[in-house]
Amino acid sequence: MPYGHVINGINAVWHSPGIKSIKALPGYEARVGFTASYRVMNTDNLEHIDCPICEQDEAKPLFDKDSLTVVACKRCRLRYVNPRVSQLTLEKAYVETYYPPDKVERIHTDSMEWLQMTERLTELEKRCQDKGRLLDVGCGIGTFLHLARERGWQPHGVDPSKSGITFAEEKYKLDVTCGEVFDANFPNAHFDAITLYHVLEHIPDLNPFLSELHRILKPQTGTLVIEVPNGEGLQSRLQKANWPYVHPRDHLYYFSARSLPRLLRKHGFRDIMLGKPRRVSPTSNLRFMLRSAATSSLVRLHLGTVIRVYAS
């Protein structure tokens, strides 16, 4: 585990140069770098961090939720949780919480899920020169990778969920790794495309993580795709702490069309372009089309609910 070490087989201690202090908070823990928060004993801590982009501690508080504070960097405007729940890890709790068997089956049979994956893959293929090796970080049960293989890709996936990975292996016969991207030890310049859909906001230590993605992506021809909630979208600005994407215990960052490209440039990514995620529906009706038209206008202004960035 690249972010810490295990003590007595239970807790992992977080180490990062950006962390300034730690204090106790009873309640919850979040799995390192992934999409779950859960209660595990009473060993939680709070840690104070610098802005991962500027590496400075110059932030102003925006609002509180769940006893935590979302702040905005005064330099780059990145919104992030500070102090935040420390990344003390208990993988078993993550597995049981995020991918129970009933949820796996529900995702597998969800028509909206399949439509969303198809839209993402279609947009990716518009920007890739070749259908080569594809890595999906946070691949879950492997739906996206299964579709990609059917369309000619060589799919690989990484996810910490044992039940999700087991489903991907047994149902779809995919090449997937249970753990973090560092655990897979991929070669340099290995992938033609790397995708992260609603994953980056969960990654505690962004800088080494993005450096690793840059290392394993093919230079010049490789494509990185990141989709995250839009921390400066219209809905976010209006609803603040009540915005549905505000989960400060495991949504650690709230990126924008300005802050995310700046973070990627810091790690050597170039040709950065903002995409236009499209709403999908299993049926076509007037109400959906009107809502889609309104959403498209917000997306063009970078005020939509989510942002998608392509880079190489």
C-alpha cells in the first residue's frame, strides 16, 4: 500500500509531505483513494493539508458539512476538504460497504449504467488514434471494460473492491487488479488510454498518483480521460453544502474547469481539452430532450454538474 503501513493488521497510517497535523475525531474512515466511507471502530483522525496544486496553506472556508469544512485555495481556487478524515485504511470494511452482492447485480442489469458506459466509450474513441491498451482506474465490476473489449480494445482495470474485481473476472473474464494503480507495476508508456470516471475526487495524495498515470500513459499518442463533479458548476454554487455531490468524508476535492487542467499541467499532461458529457436516457421524450438542451448550455459554459477532461 503506497500511502501508509499497517499497524497490528488493522489500521494504515497516512504519510504525506502535505499533511501538517493530525487530531482525533470519532466516527468514520475513508478507503485510500477510492469510493467508500465507512464506520470502523473509533480510530479516525483529521489531518490538515496544503493545496495539492499550489502546495501552500492559503485557503478560505466555504461551508461545513458532516463536521468537516470545504475550503477554497486563495491562489488557484481549488475547493477541497481541510482538515479531512485521515486515510486510515481497512480494506475489508470498504469491500463490504461499497460492493455488496445486491449492488453488483443491480449495476450489472441497470440499463442507464450501460448507456452511460457506451456514451463514455464513444467519446473516448473520437479522440484516440488506435484502439490499443485501455486502463480503467476504479473499474468496479468491469462494465466499461467489457464494452471496450467488444469494440476492439485490450482492457485492463484496477479497483480495490474484491467483490467488484471477482465479478469482473468471473462474469466478463477481464484482466483486472484488486488494489491501487501502484500495485499493478505497469511498464512505462504502456497504455493508449487511461480513464477515471468519478475517481479522482477520492484520491488523497493527488501528486504521486497523477505522476504514476503520466508514467504509464504513452507520450504524444496516449489519452487520459477524467470525469469529476464540477465544484464550480451552477448547481454547486447554488446549493453549496446541500449539493448532492458534497460528501466530505470521501469526496476530498471539488474540481473546476480551471483547477483540474492546472493540476494536470503540473504533472506534464498537455493538449488538455474540456469535453461535453451528454445526458443519456433509455427512452426519448420531450421532457428529457428539453432538460438535455438546458444541460448542454450549462456544459458549454463549464457550469454543468460534471466536467470531463481529455489530456495527453
